[in-house]
Amino acid sequence: MMDTPKLYTVSWSLHCRKAEAFLRDAKIPFEKVTLDWDSVDAAPRDLGIHRLPALDCGEKIYEGFYEIKKAVENR
């Protein structure tokens, strides 16, 4: 696992806000990376991310709020 997981979000997404609050409540340290429109378009190509929010833990990227929630609950 990388030092600090990165949470990729967009400002207009309810699921991104829910994921951020969930990680904070679970006391999971993370670096928040807010993508703009151009970054969102390039995310699949540049980051390998197809759904937001996405939590990059180094060895795996969890995409979507429910996948992030499930990964944290099963750790």
C-alpha cells in the first residue's frame, strides 16, 4: 500500500462527497485530488480510472462509492 491513498473526486458529485465523509469517519488518511473537466476526460487514459470517486491505494484502485465502502469495511 502506498503511504497515503489518493481519493479522486469531482466537486459536483454527491457520491464523491459521501466517500470523503465516509473515509473521514472511518479515520482513513487520504489525499483528496479534485479533478476538473479536462482531468475527468483524461482520467481513463492517464490514471486508469473510469468511475468516480476513486480511491487509489497503490496496489489497487477502488472505483465508485460502494466499492470504496466495501473495501474499507473488509480491511
